Amino acid sequence: MGVAPLDVTPLAPRSPRGVVDALTRGGWERGTAETAAAGIASASFRIEGLDDSSLEALVHFGGQLGLDVITGAGWAVISGARSRLSALARPWSVPEPLRELAYRLGIALPAEPPKAWRTARGSVMLSTPVLMGILNVTPDSFSDGGRHAGVERAVRHAARLIEDGAAIIDIGGESTRPGRTAVVAADEELARVVPVISAVANAFPATFISVDTMKSEVARGALDAGAAIVNDVTGLRADARLGAVVASAGAGLVVMHSRGAPLELASLEHADYGGDVVGGVLGELQAGIDRAAAAGVDTECVAIDPGLGFAKTAEQNLFLTDQLETLLSLGRPVLVGPSRKRFLGAATGRDVAERDAATAAACALAYERGARIFRVHDVAASRDALAVAQALAHSPSAS
């Protein structure tokens, strides 16, 4: 039997499927192949605040592990296979100057992605993309203000969203559009959302309902009416009582990143991240997770949202979307809401009503980077884009 001619085939670095396929073709069991592929997948980390002895130790020890280490004055960038990075993230086996770094790296390495998101009415399973359809019952939403006001019209639109593939209906009674000048009173917001939530819950008992609010009184009324999830665009910053309301109901909670007071959320007044929007969002989302935990919210009930379009320039939104995978280090399901946002208009030149194709593309790219829940206006368009993204990520080899 002759020796096969030498052949070198590149494997796509972003997807592990090529490696999995190569190993299974070589006789490996698929589960073992997937574990091995995850181990050799590469990752990179930026490290700051290193003294000279730590830098020297990192260059030497990291090199022994086969990691690429680039250093400067007090900082380093390390890259390499996750299995080798995991070897660095062992405080008990690294040189003394690297023990704190090893501990922090262990926290930053992405954990196994959550398989479910727990809510007051059961768990949302995350094995496939989860679509959250937007149902605004406000007169002044930036995209569809007034179109679905009134219970009958709202229920009809909910039916359309569910038919198109929405597993969650997100009902909001207060717009966070740019330029708004007044906060909606709690009693007015309750009057807008509670009858709609009750009607949708009665008409579609198998559908999860989320209430988009930053007020504890509204959250309590919505949960009593049939909502299972509270979507707080301030990440528990605006109302200190909201976390306790969520905890007492065992509800799901979306901790979204934003900055500033309620009337400033969609402005650019607080868009200065010192050149590090990803680091800023990571740190502030972690603070939101900590607020939820302090209020008694179970970790398995928390999902996180990077807050695309909130206190971020178009360039920052695009960069954050590209770097979404970094949020997986927080250990919670990632929800994204790019739907019809200004940064998509900046990228495409399209007006608000013409941004659904761009939204679908953004959702597909976000799925590839680890997001699993997608808050959108046009569910059907994003459903199809996400179906293709999932097929690319999980379909079996054609060989």
C-alpha cells in the first residue's frame, strides 16, 4: 500500500467544525472530537496592570506553554489554544508573580454555555435561537409608535409574531427612543401593559411574556398578569426595588447595559469608554449581575444584553457586536437587540423602516459569536437568517 501524497488543508479558525470533521474522519467518536476541537480553539486576552516581575514571568512561563505573548509597559496580550490558556489559569501551578493573573484568567475563560434560561413560567431552552418579538404599546416608539396600542390590535400583532416564530413576546409601555423628554408615570405604564399582557397570556398560554420596564411597580403588575420575564434596560440601576420583585416571583431577568438617567439612555452623552467599550460593557454588566444576586435573583434566571444602541456610537456598536463572544465569560445567556437601530442605518444608509434585512444579518453574526436570544421587530426575517446560521454551526459533515 503506497503512501498518500503530502497534502496540507487549512481549517477555518472561527468555526471548530472543520477540526471536528477531520477527527471523526480519522475514527474519533464525535463527542470526543468536539471536546478536543474546543480545546485547540484559540483565544486571546488583554492583560493590564502587570509589574515587571509579572511580565517577565509571563513571557517565560507563557512561552513554555506554547502561548504567544506580546508585552508593553505594564500590559500584555496573550493568545493560544484554550487548553494551553487553561494551563496558565491554575494558580497552584504557576510561578508566584502570576498567581493573581492565573486566578483572573480562570474567571475570564468562557464557561460551558448555559443550556436554559429559567423564568417564572418554566425554562427557555437555548439549544436553538430564541426569538423575542417586540410588542410596543406606546404612542411614541421610535419604530412603530402607536401601531399596536389597544388590546385587540396588540393581541393580533402578538399572534403574528408567534406565527412567525417568536417564543417570547416582549411588551413595553414606555419608549426609550432618542430625544424623549419625559418619563412615563408608573400608573400610566401599568394601564398600557397589564391589559395587553393578560390578554396575550390568556390567548397564548404556551408563549413566554416579557415586560420591558425599569419600574418595580410595573414589573409586579406585569408578573401578576402573566409575564414571566422582566427586561430592564437599566440593569437594575433605576429602581433599587426591582430586583426583589423579580426574585420573589422567580422571574427571568434581562440585565441590559446602559448608562445615565432614564431620559439619557439612548443618547451619546455617556458614550466615552476611554477607548475600551468592550471592557466597559463587561465590567458594568458584571455589576448588574451582582446587583441581581444581591437582590436574591437566582443566577439561572439572569440573561445579559450588551445594550446595542444605548450610550454607544455607531462604531462602538459595530465593534461590540463583533466582540460579543467576550460576554460569554460572564456565564449567562446573551440576548441582543439590534433591531432597526441607528448603527444599522449608519452601516447601510437605510431608514428605520428599511432595516429589517440588516437586523437579520446582525442577528446571524451575533449567533455565530455566542448570542442565543434575539429581540426583533420582524421575527420572520431574523428567523430565517438564524436558521441558516444554526445550520452552518451544527449541521453534520457532508463528507
